[in-house]
Amino acid sequence: MYHSLSPLGKKCCTVVASSSQCPSRSDSFLFSGGSIGTGLCRQICRYSPEKIILFERAESPLYEIDLELKKSFPGVEVVPALGDIQDRQELYKIFEQTKPDIVFHAAAYKHVPMLENFPWKAVENNIAGTENLVEMANRFHCEKFVFVSTDKAVNPTNVMGTSKRIAEVLVQNMNNTQGSKTSFITVRFGNVIGSVGSVIPLFKKQIKDGGPVTVTHPEIIRFFMLIPEACQLVLQAGAMGKGGEIFILEMGKPVKIDSMARDLIRFSGFEPDVDIKIEYTGLRPGEKLYEELMTDQENVIPTDHQKIRVLNSRETDMSGLNGRLERLKAAAKNQSSDTIRALLKEIIPEYDLNPPKA
């Protein structure tokens, strides 16, 4: 059974992206021009919102999605806004001017190896940026706030996943704030096929160049989903959520990356290990052989939607954040990697600083 977004009615939506149906009349923001963010905006526009506001810090992606949406959806008022979720003043002005009813937040740095090298960027963007957004949504009495999370937040072994887990905690905690009129909702899923910087475009380029195709480990597996389906389900979960939930998207069976690489080589008319070599490069810092969608302390229950489940999880423990969040942001300002990792471990005890090497 597929839920409709019609219960949201004529609302204002905010899409924060790294970046089903939609409310019949809505304002929407896009924070960043990432794959999920642009996908959400395309799908929202198909349901004739009154206005969509594109909030993005990268000028060129903002310019491109602005042109695309204005051409494809002439009946929708598209408003581009160049800004950054790390800038509280910019966020305040946008929220004050537009007063959105619904926020979709998909803005994040996502590349695991990059954030292992620059952990302060994960703190500034994924954690502090999320903190800014939830505070603004609460301050301006948005009706719903939908946060796009990742399977890497579960039992994290890297800075990126840990930063997203802390963001989940911030979102859930704000839902419990006394007097808040906003329902804060999280949607957690795995990789999306064809997103910027993902493995399939990389493999295709390596095949075009004659190889080798690089795979980190012969046994590494990942969950995958198409971008349009993921965006559709995020919208559906946003409609279903009452506040405080972590929704899990049904990702199907995990895929072995080695098999994917070999299939792509064959589909391109070549023979693996004969025409195109496969080279195993070893797991990168912070990388796991497999990802999980829930911890041992969490269990899922079905919803009315066959591809969306909801976690029946333990209550959010905010004690780890007490006094540490400001220290974490100070460490990020000083670019102190060791202090950042130590504080991440204090806040999220399941963060594995030294995962076993395969």
C-alpha cells in the first residue's frame, strides 16, 4: 500500500541536499545540488508546488538546477538562493523571509576517505550545519523536518558515518524539545546508483580508459537504490512520519562490488581479467566490508508502505552531547583531527576507531 503525501496539504517544503506524491501547494528549498537534493526537487515540482526555493552553496549546480526546473515546470515559482547551511545568519534570513512548513535536509559531505583526511569538515557541515537547520526549523515552527541519513551511521567505523549518527541524534532530540511544533523525522538508506562520485560512474570511466578497474576488496558488499526511487520513498516517509521516527528504506539484497565491476566489463563488450584487468586496492581508511541499516539494539516494524520500515529503537541518549558539541566545534575550528576523533568516540561509543582490516 502506497501512502500519499496529501495529508501534508498546502504546505511549504524545504529540501536540504548535498548536497509518491508531494504536497499539492508547497514552498520548497534545496540546500546544495547533490544527487538526492536535485532528485527531490524534480519530484516535488511534478506535483505543482506554489514555490520551490533552491538553497545551495555551489554556484554552478545551483545555476543548472534553477534553469532545468524553470524550463521543465513553468507553472512553479523557482527561487534560487546562494548560501551555506554552516552560516546561521544566512539560514535565519531565508527562514524568516519564506517561513517554510516542511524541510527536507539532504546536505552532507559524504566521501569516507576524504573526511578521514579532513574530519573537521564533517563536523562543520554534517553536524554543525544540521544543528543550525534543526534550530531554525524549530524556531520558525516548521511543521515537518525530514533528515536524509545513511547506513554508514550504523556502528560507524569512519568520521563520515559518525557525523551522520550525531546528526540523527540532534534531529531526534529536537523532536523531544518541549513546546516544539515541528515533527522531526529521519530516513536512513544506503548508496544510490549513479550519484556524484559513486562507484558505477567510476567503473565506466575506468573501462572506457582500458582499465584497470579498481575494487577495494573482492568481498566488499553494498546496498544500492536508484535515485528516483530513493527520492520517492523519502517523500513518502516524510508524509507518514509523526515525529521522532527513523525510517529504513527497503534496499533489497546487498550487491558484491566485485560482481558489479565484472558485469559492467561484460556489458561493455570485454572479458574481465582478460581485456580489462580488475585490481584490488585494499579497504580505504574507515571503510567496512559491509554496511548495516540498524544496530543490534534497534528492530524494525513494517509500515503501510511495502518499501518503508520504521525503527523501534532505544530512546535517543543525549548525555553524550552534553558539553561535548561545543568542544567538538572548537576542535574543528582548530583542525585538530585527534581531538575530533576522541570526542566523536565519547559522543558515539559504538564508533570503532580501529576496525579490523580484511
